[in-house]
Amino acid sequence: MDKEQSGDEEESGSVKKGKKPRAFWKELPILIGIALVLALVIKTFLVQAFSIPSDSMQDTLQRGDRVLVDKLTPWFGSEPERGEVVVFHDPGGWLNEVSTPEPNALQQVLSFIGLMPSAEEKDLIKRVIAVGGDTVECHGNGPVKVNGTPLKEDSYLFPGNTPCGDKNIDKLTVPKGSIWVMGDHRQDSLDSRYHTNLKGNGTVETKQVVGRAFTIAWPINRWSWLSVPDTFDQPALNKAMAATPAALGFVGAVPIVLWRRRRRAARAEAQTSD
């Protein structure tokens, strides 16, 4: 009996002791690996940091600001909307004259996992002014017109700038699946206005859009949300779009009405002859 108790005590003692926890320095590489994988997943599918390289979006964004870009919603089929600030890849020929500095090893690692903006990718950041199906135009001192509706851009346009800047926009229609973008600092932004000679007439295909910039994350004293200005809530912007289905319906209805009238006339004539 005593031996059994002794054995039980030894067994319970061994259970209480258990295995010694692994030393922290041995677990550290695993923790770092998990953190890197999570950071890479976040960068690829959720959020990525970008640095503002120029003055083209002043005063909304300043050179050196770090913005966070939402990369998740495009995965669910969300399209860029008017007024949003978006980051997009160079559609081709927009940044030919812009040199990109060679990143060091640390910058390459940090940019790979999304903790630092990439120095190698040629990306741009602008405001969406018009989307697929919209018409856009601007002459002289403006204003910019979308679907014939003047935009009131005072809330974000750089002080002293005119809406057209120094580049007129002849009336054009933005192709489906594309956007028309402009910088808030119109006199210092090589945006859609300056690339009408390229494929798409200066528009950017939505598949080139990385995502929407939704907040200024750095420096701390510049932290703010990048919301859509009220000017893009004007119902008139959508009137032309809404009128199109109605117009098409009217055009489609005309032949049907004429056919019915002819049919009724034929019936009446047949009844008269009887």
C-alpha cells in the first residue's frame, strides 16, 4: 500500500513538474517569423503604407507624409469613387522622367513586409474626379465640370490655384473600368490632364489602383482621416447617369408603341370591311 502511494506521489509529482518552458531566445525566431508572415499578409491584402514624394496633393497631403492605403475593399469588387484619394501604379509613361533612389538592404526588407513604403515601385497618388461613364471638362479658370455639373473644389484645392490649372480639358467621356484623376495642387500636378496623348486619354484603369488612402498616419501632428469632400455628394453629378437608362428605355419603347398602333389600325380596318 505504501509503495502504491509512493508511486502515485512520484507520478503526480512528475505531472506537476511537466516540461520546462523553452527558453525565450529559442522561441524568438518563431515569433519573428510569425510576425513577418502576418505583416506580409496585411501588406498584401489589407493595409499598406505609402510615402508622399511630391507636392502635387497639397494642402491635403504634404511631401513626406505617410498614408495608409486600404487594399481590402478592391478584393470585394469595390470600385474607386469620385472624391477619394487613391494610390495607383503608373499606367505607363507617367513617371518616365522620375528617378527612383536605390533602397538599402533594410529598406528593402521593411518595404517587403509593408512597414515602409516601397522605393522601387512607381506609384502615384491623386484624387478621383470622374469615374467610368462620366464626362469631364474644364476651360480657362474653370470650374471642372463632371456630367455638366460644376464642382465646388474650394475645400481641398490648393490656395491660389485655379481648377483647370494651366491645362484645359476638352470634354471627354471616361471609359468604363477607368477613372480620371487630378492633384489638389493643380499647378504642380502632372495628372490625367497631361497624359491625354497616352493610351486611355489620360484615364487610369481601375485594375491599376492599389487602394484608397484613408488616413495620414505620420507624422503624428498631421494625423487625420482622408474623407470624401461634400462637393462629390451633389445629386446632379448622377443625373446624367440616371437619365441614360430612361433614355434607352424610351428609345426601345418607340418601336413597340408604333407596332401596337399599326396592329390596332389593321384590326379596325378589318372590322370595318366585315
